[in-house]
Amino acid sequence: WPIEWWSKFGLVTAVGFPFLIALATLIWFSIGGLRDTVAFFATLKTMQRDATDDGRVDQPAPATAAAPEVDAREPMSTTIAPPSPSTVSSTAVSTHSG
């Protein structure tokens, strides 16, 4: 391909496609945002308000989830055991003398 084609290809792929995707996203979000805003104000217009509601919560907060129970019959080990001799390969030991 000639050099001029590569510059046009770069312009289209680096600028053109991202611009089109950004434009489509802008339109998509604008339509959704406008629709949700209209629905929000329509709900506010017809909502029944309670003048006695001051925002306080009179009920106690629910208890938090209990911590998982630990089986006390099996002690937890905090030490790391060395590997068994059968898992250590003799070829892994370097015998290079230099």
C-alpha cells in the first residue's frame, strides 16, 4: 500500500472510529438521561408527601451477621512445614562449581 493510504488508515482507525463510538455513546446516554429525568419529575409531581416524616429511624438497626463459627476441634497451624524429600528434585540442586 502507498504511504498516503496508511495515513488515511491511521486517521480513520485512531480518530474516526473512536469519534463515532463516542458520538453514539453520547446520543445513547442523552436519550436515557432525558427519559429518566422526565420520569423523575413526573413521579415527583404525583407523589404523596408525608408532612410528619422527619427522616428519623425509630426502629433499632438490625443485628449484623454473626461471624462464622470456627471448629475448635481442629487447631489452626501457623507454621509452614518444609517440603517432603519426595517432592524435592535432585536435578533442582545446582552442582556448578566455578
